[in-house]
Amino acid sequence: MPHWKLLVPKKYFSYVDIDGKEATVKIARIVRADVEGTKEVDGKLETTTEKHGLFYFDGIDKPYILTVAVGHALAMMFGEDGSKWVGHSFTFHCPMEKYFGEELPRLRVRGSPEIKSPMSKVIKLGRSKYKIDLVPTK
């Protein structure tokens, strides 16, 4: 049985869509679009709308909302110009990471079948440092 969260329809691609495994995806197109969310203001949840980068992958019907960590990983492999990432392939995986005090699976980039050797970089993510390690994938 797949992850229970797959039984609840979600609009955006997330770690549950790859069921905790690795998955290589190919970027079909990238758009900037309004994404609705919620945030806490004075103890109350409010609906917000913010512009985000949405990635559409070949053969996957849900868009993925770009995160800072994934953006850094893609820039390491394919260059800083995000418009040139279309057509490239990379591999997602789901490590457990501390997120708001809880250990949760997070969708991260393992590497790409297009890179020839491992790459590593430390970035600032929020208030802490985060290490990105990328490897050639199949």
C-alpha cells in the first residue's frame, strides 16, 4: 500500500508521490504562478497568495513548487539561469530532516544522470547552514 497521503488528493508534487524512493524527472517547463498557502498571523491562520516557481515534469500530472534547497542544487548542476533548466533531468530522494522541530521526509535532489562527478556546497537555509551533496545518478 502506498503512503496514506496519496489517498488525499494534493495539487502539488511532493515526497509522497515518489513513495520514499528515488525518482529521476525531466523538466518539461517552468512557470511563475500564484500559489495559495496559509500562514499564522496573531495566532490565526490566514490564506496567502505568493508567486512561486512551478516545475512541470515529463509524465507527471502535478506541478512541483520550487524550494530554495532544490534551486541551489539545480543551479550547481545546470547553471544559475533557471530558464535553461528545461530539458534537464535530475533525481529526487526523500531524506529525513528536522523541520519545525520534527523529523520528516523532505524532497531533495540526489544528483543527475547528466553530471560526471560528485559536487558539494554549503548554503544558508533559513538561519542555519545546509550541505548539498550531489552525485551522478542512473
